[in-house]
Amino acid sequence: MTTGHSANRTAHTAVVGLQWGDEGKGKIVDLLTSEHDVIVRYNGGANAGHTVQVGDERYALHLIPSGILYGDKTCVIGNGVVVDPEKLLQEIDALRTRGIRVGDNLRISDRAHVVMPYHKEQDAALEEYLGSKTAHAQGNLAIGTTRRGIGPAYADKIRRSTAIRVGDLLDADYLRSRLHVICTLRTAELEALGVRTAPLDPDALATRYAEFGERLRPHVDDSVYALHDAMRAGKRILFEGANASLLDIDHGTFPYVTSSNCSTLGIPSGTGVPGSAIGRVLGIMKAYSTRVGAGPFPTELANELGNQIRERGREYGTTTGRPRRCGWLDLVAVRYSVMVCGATGIACTLLDVLSGFEEIKLCVGYRLPNGTTTDRFIPDAHRLEGVTPIYETMPGWSAEIRDASDRSTLPQAAQRYLARIEEITGVPVEVVSLGPERTQTLVDGRRAVALATA
Ligand code: IMP
């Protein structure tokens, strides 16, 4: 896919979700992969789910970058990722069973932190506790996590002394000695949450995780040097954000966020590559909004319109199967994410889902409880919960648009909708996705398939 806008196309590229996740990043990353040599994950873990459709084959990936489907790309799991070795090995096995090569084309940072089984236990136990009647007296404080152990694994990283890194799995004695201390502490913590009666067995865990380490050994690398070596050799890098900007631990709707820097600000720390190396940031947004789990969502449609979007857009979680909350596009939120991520362009996905609505609303501001208005996003759940969206109403369109060959052949109303997104965010909509197939995509206004053969 080649494009012709002003951002520096010779430098490295980042792809990042501008909303609360599930924006269809997988497909856009897949389209961009052919222009890049190395695809890098910098944050999150198996809480993410990327679905890529190639012909009749549908691949759901959680930890491995979708570039792996190409065979000739190097895929890197950076130091900022939290790796569940069991899930990663399952993913590797599943890809190999389907004939996909996973060898030296997969590199895993020795400094990435490991998600252990007790992290998943802790995640679930904490969510149960915070969502229970006991905690309800203070309000339901559960986040609605994916229960993949993400928060507890990052908490151990920040706590340092109780963390396990991928490199530690390669030294069985060292791993065992650490686990002896960690398991004692962790058993006590789990008991306090009322979920564990038998103590954690450090020896059994050490044996199992050292075995995982042996299987992963051929892939484990100093990914920071590997990336800098690749850059020096003139390779082009694509940084693939997992989760999304509004779930960023520092810049999202805290505390209803995930535990990593999912915005592009996570790239330098999560890979060891400075932000100045990135010339192009493609922000991905749906033509409407969705959210999984708890947290404020000003434009949510908890009604028939929301149900219609959910059914048309098949809005059910890739990772957990949960129905997603659906609503109108919140451009206050998207413009904020464009700013924080330094997006140089937008890919607007799932525009076809909006076909058939008589009118479509765009949120362009918020009314605060004191009656004043703002066009600034409020990255704080408690304060954001009190706002009422201010909408612009635009006419909808009835034609199905999946097979449009050119942006100029889209219904006038759809063209105006895209133009309004550009006006408000201040960046061009470079890519429009009209369906799950690679070919159902307009790049710089034209159908992707035409570009591939041009
Ligand atoms: P955690 O990342 O499992 O701790 O979940 C924290 C919040 O982020 C929950 O509301 C999840 O539903 C949400 N979340 C995490 N990863 C994703 C994602 O990839 N897509 C959408 N929501 C996500």
C-alpha cells in the first residue's frame, strides 16, 4: 500500500487505535506490512486480539504480530509487552499447524515480563471482589478486565522484586529461586482475597515455566539491539499498538484503562527505539465507537440503534466474546488521541456498518454538569461520566458501499462524513475500510487492489 500525503514515508511507521480498542487494526497492519520489514509489538499482552482475514482464512492473533502470516517479515515482541508463554506457545503451534512458518522470524525480548498463572488468578479474584456486593457499598469498582493477568503482571514489573522476565525462563535455577520467594508472598495475597486454599507450588511452576523457556529459547533475543541493527541495515519498521489510546494507563479514561502505554508514547519505552525514528503514525478509528468492559462512554447508545450497530458490525470481543457497547463517533475523543499519538493520518474502518441509518450523529463537544461546554477530552473516568455529548447530525446513506472503487463514488453523505472527520481532527483520512476483505479498502481514495497492481 503506498500513499502520498505529507508525513515522512521513508521513516518507520506506527499504527495505533484511537478509541477504546477493536478498531480493526489487524487489517490495516496487514495492509501496511508489505511496505515494512520488521513488525513490532510494544505493549499489552494476550488481552489484545487482532483478526486478519486472508481469503477464506480468518486468523485471530493475540501476542504475535500479524506480519507472521507473510513468512518473510521479522516479528518482534518488544520489552514493553507482557508475555503469557503458554498462550504464546499455543499461538505458535496453531500457526504452524496451518502451515505458517514460525522460526527465526519471531523474536521475543528477553526483557519482556512474563504473565504467570497466579497473575490470572489475581486478576479474576480482584475483579470478583471489586464487583461483589461487599465492594458495591463503595460502588462497583470492577474494571471489566479480560482476566488475562495483564494488570497484575505489570504491577509486578513496577514492583520489580516480584517480577519474572522472559530471560529468567532460560535459567531454571534462577527461576526456581525467585519463585520460592514470590510464591510465598503471592499465596498470602491470594488467600487474603479469599480465593486460594492450597499454597502455590514453586517447584512445579519452575519446572513448567523452564520448559516453556526452553521451547521459546530460539526466539529470545536482545530486541533493542536487534531493532537498532535492523534500522542501521535500512530495514523499515512497523510498530503495532495493541489495545488503544483511550485505554492508555496515563492518557486514557483512568482507572478504566489497561496497564500499559498503548498510545504511541509507549513505543520508545516498550521497544528501546526513540520516538524521533517514527515518521508516520496512522491512527485507526471506527466510523462509530465501541467499548468492552466498564468505564465512561459519553456517546453510548444503550438502545435499538446501538443494537443495530452491534449486529451489523459483529461487535463481539475477539478475546473474550463479550458483546461490545456501541455508540456514535466521539470526535472529541478521537481528536485528543490524534494529538497524544501524533497521528499523521487516519484509517477509518467499518464505514459500511453505518449504511442504512437515516441520520448519523457526530459528537463534537461535551456539556459539563455545571452547564458549560468544552471540546476537550477528559481523560478521567469520574469527571467524564458526568458529561453529555453535543452532537452534529448528518444525513445517512442507504446504499451498500462495500464494493466502492473510489472515495468519489461513495454516496455524497458518506463523503461528507469523512470530510467532517478530517476537518475536526485536522488530519487526512488516508484509508477507508469498507469490509473485512483486503480488497474492500480505499487507500488515498482508491481501492487497495488497484494500487497493488498499479
Ligand atoms: P485488561 O487489559 O485485561 O486489564 O483490561 C482493562 C480494560 O481494557 C478492560 O475494559 C478491557 O475490556 C479493555 N481492553 C484491554 N485490551 C483490549 C483490547 O485489545 N480491545 C478492547 N478492549 C481492551
